[in-house]
Amino acid sequence: MARLPIKTFPDPGLSRPCRQVREVDEDLKQLAQDMLETMYAAPGVGLAAPQVGRDLRLVVIDCVPRDEEPQPMVLFNPRIVHMEGQVIFEEGCLSVPGFTCDVTRAERVVVQAMDAEGRPFTVEGEGLMAICLQHELDHLDGRLFLDRISPLKRTLYKKRRLKQLKRDAE
């Protein structure tokens, strides 16, 4: 397995919708394993393929607390088929370094996807799992959690991030 570099805002690849996976082959299985290793090392609870520079509808998730046995989940072509309720949760993102903000999401979701073997399955998520699923699926549609916050907070973060990138380049 290999750790992959994580793309960060304002990388243009983070704002483009991803293409469907036609077939889960050995290369894609390896990519999913590499993404899991990258996610755990970051550390994070979810990672989407565009965050590692791949234009694919693939996410990996593990919302289990770090002191418990890992329960990684690989989802190819995931799509939300049901949402209910509403919750506000302070989100962060591996592609949006140094920033968290309250985001309104559905409290419960049902997602259909293919697993690491290409078999269809359904996952129901509540709480952190529901939030993580929605957050990662947003990446597949070219959205960051920044797109779900107030324009003022989004503008302030963008200005701060661009200043930081300019300083780092000097």
C-alpha cells in the first residue's frame, strides 16, 4: 500500500464532478487500499478519490473511534437514496486545512453503492456516519463543505488560504 498526496483547496480537481466506475478491477481495489492508508495516516474518517487526484466516484470511510477495531468501508458509485432529519455538525476536511465550521446535513441517510468486490450493497448511516457519507459524496460532485457555509465565512477562509499559499510559495 502507498500513502497518496492529498489535494487541498483551491486545487481545481476538487470542484469537478467525477465519472462513474464501470468495473471494479485490481487497480481500483489497490487505489481503495491506498486511500484507506492515506485516510488513516492523515488522520481522517473519510476520503474521496478527487482528494487524491482521481476523477472517480469512489470513497473510503471509517467512522469508528481510533481506539476500536477499524471498520473500513469502500464505496464505488455511491448515491444517496433517502435522507431524513436535520443536524448541525462542526465539519473539517483533509482538503480544507486549518478550518472547521458548522454545516447543516441530514441526520440519517441511506446510500447505495458497490463494495470493493463490485457487489451492490446498501448502507444506512446516522450521526457521524451520515455526516461523513454526505461530506464524501459531496466531493464526488465537486463540492466542498465550504460550499455549504455562509458566503462571508467562505470568503474569509478563501482569503486566508490564498495568503497562506502565497507565503508558502515565497
